[in-house]
Amino acid sequence: MKNKILSTISAALILASCANFYTQQPTENIALIELGMNSKQVLDIMGVPEKTEFNDYRRVLHYCSTGYNIDKFAKIILVSGKVITAKNYTLTTKDVNEDTGDCSDFIKSETLMTSPEL
């Protein structure tokens, strides 16, 4: 009986430690992001992005959280240092041709505009 309990606890600890190998960011915090916030406010809420894209006019901050068969993503777009949009999306293994791995491998890049027009 004691060995069974120890085996169960060991298995749970091993599985929990495996989750630490994958990106886990607070994508749900996007609900706290408001139009017009500056980049410091966004970073205070969301933390360091997994991926950043930028040009002279826009900055796109990408966040993700790896799950089992479904990954969660948050994308925040800033123009002139202020939030103009924030979006969530999810991807399942079906969406990525049954590929698996860290969510950072599946971040959807943003097409950056080449002028300040929105």
C-alpha cells in the first residue's frame, strides 16, 4: 500500500515537472488590458512577451500558454506606444496539422504596416 502511494506521488511530481518545460504565460491577463495603455503598463500586467514584432509604427507583443491539445495565445498591438487592440486566440493540434510542441512554435505573426495609417 505504501509503495502504491509513493508511486502515485512520484508519477504526479514527474508529470508536473514536465509542464515546466513548456511556455506558460498569463494569457488570461489580457482581460486587464485597456485601450490606450502604454507599453510599461502592458508589461506590468502581462510580463515579458514570448515574441515581439515591430517596425517604425507598430509593436506587436505575443504571449502564449502551452496546453494539452490546445494552446492559448494573446496578441497586443501598440501604435506610438499605446494599445490599439488586444486579442485572444487558441490553436488545437487539428489547427496545426497534428503537430505538437511548445506554443511559441505556433505563434501567428502579424503583418506589420509600412506606414502610420491604421
